[in-house]
Amino acid sequence: MSPTQRASASVFYSYSHKDERLRDDLADALALLKRQSILTEWHDRKIAAGDEWEQSIDEHIEQADIILLLVSPVFIASDYCWGKEVERAMERHKAGEARVIPIVLRPADWNGAMFGKLQALPKNAKPITLWSNRDLAWLDVARGIRAAVEAPLKGPPSKTREVSPAPPRKSIKPTPPKPPAPHVSPRAWTELSRAVYTAENGEKLPGKLVRDEGNVPTGDAAVNQVYDALGVTYHFFREVFDRNSIDGLGMPLVATVHYGKNFNNAFWNGKQMTFGDGDGKLFKPFTSLDMVAKQFANGVVSSASKLVYWSQSGALLNSMSLVFATLVKQFALRQTASQADWLIGDGVLAGEGAIVSLAAPGTAYDDPILGKDLQPAHMRDYLETQDDNGGIHVNAGILNRAFYLTAVALGGFAWEKAGWIWYEALRDKKLKSDSQFVDFAAMTQLVAARRYGNGSDELRAVKNAWDLVGVAERGSTRRPAPVKGSHGTTRARQPSPRQQTKRGRAKSPKRAAR
């Protein structure tokens, strides 16, 4: 080896197995550094069968030049990562034997951690999952690691070194040291404000405050369910879409439970979410994760678009909320598109079935009181009606099916590609208040082409999905008369329990719970 050549730096990954996919993404980002023999890598998945795993980990962490801490809530919760690997890594870092670099994968509170004063990657310690373009996030990490490999290690401070005093210099004012770069706390990315009230079966909103942010669980199961579900949904939008609450500006989350007597619904009124207990005959309480996520998403869609609550534009609004609700459910369960059941409201109906099936519209329920699910899965079965605000809940099935087909064709987690395409299409300024199905289909294809390129698998999957539900075949010229307001902005748009249960049959189960 010539004097100008440097030996490869050995890199040790300290991570939770629940973050393995992100660790693989990091390994891909470092591919060029490995090809250039700038570094070699090791993690515990490289332990050979029959080897003692703890001994192998100990040996490699002792030999590593760079130790990467892949920070996330599950990493901090891991006793082995925290108590063994992090502790030894910081001992070697302080001794000048290795360099420790925190890589922030997902939002987590690591203020006061042993590595809390170290410069983290990517830039500003913004978690990888919050970047709108993860490729740029990993590029920033790779460049930071390259710079760290090329920088010399700083040894431990000397305790006995004596320095001879320098001769005085003529009236030269010392240059003040530059202040250290501020440490950006990940708390800025995870702030959350929840307040859950009870209406005590009345109709005055918001009602009596029962639990707000940071308080311990109460004895009211509905309050605790909604409180937890709001947190999951908030972090989904934050981590996946880099969206700060419902309005994108950090809006406090306000919710009311126990609304009305036997109220068979949940709604968003433009300011807060409200949940009924159900009547026990048709519906159970509307406080499950997907029901809470649906109302949260109603607010997101209303805030991010100008879609009116009528006919095809209203069906678009409703479908987008259902798409986000099912993504929240899958996100919480860490399910891929092929693993998910694609149901909304399973467990909310007093009988069997669910309220919506995105995978198979028209099959969610078949109930002696509610009747049969009427959602179409194809434009040939599109329902022309003046009821239900022009069929916004029924006809949403066509759009739901298109998203499902896209997500399954692309594979993996549905929120990573299909979800991003739908979200970006929703936020596109070209989406008008009276946009039709065919307009939104075209928008998603433009987004897929812009994000992944013409001729990409992603674009083909989106186009094929819309073809399979027949959106390009009809509906391009239908222009409904818009109505004022947006989804859930007034309670007048919400059917009352009396309307739902008149003559022992729900007037429209879609309207009752979607």
C-alpha cells in the first residue's frame, strides 16, 4: 500500500431489527464508498450460523473505526442497543478510539441521550422518514460519512501536558471563537397537542375536557382510544408526508367522544373531530384507529384541496380520506400492501363485516338491517343519483379500488409510493374544486412520471389501475353543480340517528359511517 493510500474504515451498525429496511437503504447509499474501498461494513445479520452472536458483536464493535447509531423510538427502547452497544460506543468515542455518528431514522426524543451532543445526520438531524425525497436524505448521510472517514480522529484530552507561555503579541485582539452549531432537537419534529373531551351524551361541543397532551390514561376507554389514535395518525402524516398536523401548520388536535345519544356517526366540522357511541344495534362506538384516522384525514383533505362535497369531486374527497385512513392502519400494524386487509370499520358494525372494503368494493357487508354494500368497483356500475350528495360515498368505491390496485402492483408498504403519489396529486394546484375522476387519474399519472420518470414501473402501475376500474372510459365530461362548503364543515351534512334507523333500516350505510 502506497503512503498516500488509506486503509478502509470499518463501520459498525447499531440498530433495531425493526428498522432493518432503513438499515438496508443506508447500506445502498454507502455503496460507492464500499466500491472505492473507503469503508467496509458490518452488522449482526452477517453473523455466521453457529457463531456466538454476542461475542461477534463485541468483537466488531471493538474493531470498528466508525459506529453508526440508527436512532428511532424502537432503537432507544431496545435494552441491548441502549445498554450494551451505545454505552460501549460512547466509551470508545470519548477515548478517541472510534467515531460515533447518530443517524436519525425516525422521530424520537433523544434529548439528554449519551450521544445527544454529537453532530447527527442527516442535515439538522431531520429524521430520514420526514424527508419528502428520501434519496436526498440518504445522499446527505453518505456525504457526511465520507467526510467523517476522511477526518482524523481526535484523541482524548491530555491531563498532564504543559505548555510554555508564548511571548506577548502587540495589541492583536484575539478572534472570538465561533459559536458551535446549534443542536436541532428532534422534539421540534414530534411536537403534538391533543385534547379529548366528552359531550356526556349531549350535543354541545367541545364538551368537558378529560385528557390533554401528556396526561396519563383515564378510566374512559373511548377517551384513551381516541387520544392514542390521534397520536398514531399525527405521526403517520408527520413521518410519511412531512405534514405538521391537519392543516400543515401544527393545528392542535381537538376531539369529543360520547356525542349525542346512540349517535351512529363520526364527523369533522372544520375545527374538531367528534365521535358517537353507536346505538349498539347497528353500530358500535366510532373510536377505533381507522375511524379516528378517517376524521383526521377529512380535515387534511379539506385543508389541502378545494374539492366540493358533491358528485365526483365529493367522492374524490371521501375516497382520499379513506385511503389515508387505511394507510394509517397499515402503518400502525407495519403491514405491506399484500398483508393488509384493506378494510375500514371492521369491528364498528354491530353485525359482521366492515363499513368499506377498498380492495373489493361492494363486499364490505351484507346485513339484514343495513342491506348490502352498494359501492361499485368499476365505472360501468357508477351510480347516478341526487341522494348522498350525488353519490359521494357510494361511488368512492371506484377510486378506492384504483388506489388498492396501484399499491398492490407496486408492493412493499403502500404509503411509500402509492400513498405519496395520491398525496402529491391531492396537493397539486391543478386539482380544481369540481375535478372529476378522470382529472384526478391524469394528475396521479403526472405525479408518478414527475417523481419516478416516464416509463417507470410506478407510472405503469398507476395507469393500469385506472384502466382496470374504467375511469378513462366514461366520466370525463360530467360536471356537477358545486355546492358550498366542504366535507364535514357543518353538522347539517351528517345524517341523524333518526334518519339512519327510520323503519329499522339505515337510509344509507355509506353516509352513516364514512
